[in-house]
Amino acid sequence: MSFLGMWCLVPMRADAITEYAPELVPAIEAEAALPRSTALLRWWRTEGSTEATRHDFVEAAAPSVLDEQICRVYDAWERGRDDALPHFAVATRNSYPAAALAFALGPERFAGLPGWFGDLILTPEQVRITLPAVERVFTWTAASRPQARELLMAALRDEGDPTDINALLEGVPPVWRAAAEAGRGLLGAHFIP
């Protein structure tokens, strides 16, 4: 059976973040604090992103808490997104883009990103404060980018379109930077529509 995995990152007005954060932030934090979630991170830090860990990792990091509340996320995006700013959206067939990106980044780089595998809701101040760390996560060398691309393609089960691969490896910092410069928050969700 085929499915579509999506990850979207959308700049949001501060008032919308204020309205939806009390509901969504605790849900994301609770997901990250679950014993199975902490066990996943501990296992991944020990084992790393390898062919042997790929399937189990991507399945364990699949969409969860905001996928279950996607109607509220859609409502937040509809009511609070800033259409003047760029947003980030990747859809991949038969895989989970945010989990695949995390696998490609590896546990050390991934630790520099807020949220839980693509699920996040940040105030404008949090966006501004986290921007340098996000830019470091996506700073590539001549050796690290091809390696990340190879891991990403494997995690996407070779279903990733070249445009999606490039978007995942390069598309997050420009959206984050635009939100920071405009004084906007961010709402990211990893889900199956």
C-alpha cells in the first residue's frame, strides 16, 4: 500500500503562535519525553545512521503527535501563516521526509534542531535564538553533503525526487532566516495527509 509522507515548515504571526502553542508545545514535549522516544535517541546515538539501523530508525521517527492533531495544525497554518515569506514543504511517497532528513544528518547534527523530528512550534524569539544552530546543522562540506545525500536517498527508499532531496538538504535555513528577519514564529509538522 502506498502513502505520502509530508513535512511542512511555515512562518507564523506571533499572535497565532501564542494561540496554538499552549496546545501544541506540550504535546510535542510529551512525545519527546516518552520512554520509547528517549530510548530511540539513546539507541541512535550509540548505533548511528547505518544501513543496519535505517529501517528501524525511520519507522520509529515516523510522524506522530502533530500527525494526530493535523486538523489543529491546518487551522493554525490557515489562520496564522505569513504568505509574504517562503515556506518549506516536501512530500515523499512511501517514506517520512523529516525522519529521513534526521537519519541523513545523523544524531550529532540532528541534536542542533529544536522540536521532535519535524514537529515544532516556536515563538519569534525562539526562531531568532535558534537560527545560528540551524545554520550550523545545514552547513555542508565537499564530503559531508554527498554522504548526507546518500543517506537521505536510502532513508527515502530511493523514492525521493532530486528536487525533494535538494529541498531537504538546503531548504530549511532560508525559511528559518526569513522568519527570524521578519519577526515571525515557525510551525513545523511531519504528517501523513
